[in-house]
Amino acid sequence: MSWNHRVIYHKADCLDNNPDLSWDAYLAIHEVHYDENGDPISLTENPVDVGGTDGKDSLIGIKWTLEQMMECLNKPILDYETLQEIEKELQDEYSKSIEVKE
């Protein structure tokens, strides 16, 4: 089994409970775990942080996490509920908005 960071598409289910929200979806980076065939099988419930919340991450650890996060921007975006790639139109829309410059 392996894992990596991936951009995940979330639907904002709380719109009915919070009419002040102006968005209906958002993106976040999660750890995604894969089976032996390379298919995603699970992900962290909450988005990942660049540094540990216990204050023990070194600058080297934070740099490694950020590098992994940058790599995930070049991979297809996955849906939080299904772990499948989101529709091509949404992929294209979100990809245009980030255009990572190296």
C-alpha cells in the first residue's frame, strides 16, 4: 500500500445550514492511500497541514511536505466522496486557476 498528497474536491454540504456561505465547493489537499493496483481506497478525513500541530516538525519536514503538495497540483483532482477524478470541465476550470510557475 502507498500514499501521496492529492487535491480533493469537496461539495459544501453545509450550505443549507449556513446561508451566508457564498461558495458551493472547495479544494483541499489530503493524504490519499492506494491499494496494490494503485487505485485510491481512502483519504484523511481532514486536509493536511504543512507542519505538525505538535510543534515537532523541522524545517526539513515542512519543506518535504510542501514539495509533495506542489507535486500533487499536477495530478487530477479527486472527489472527496467517491475518490474518482472529477469531471473534465471542473478539472480544466481549476487547472486554469492555479497555473503553477516554476
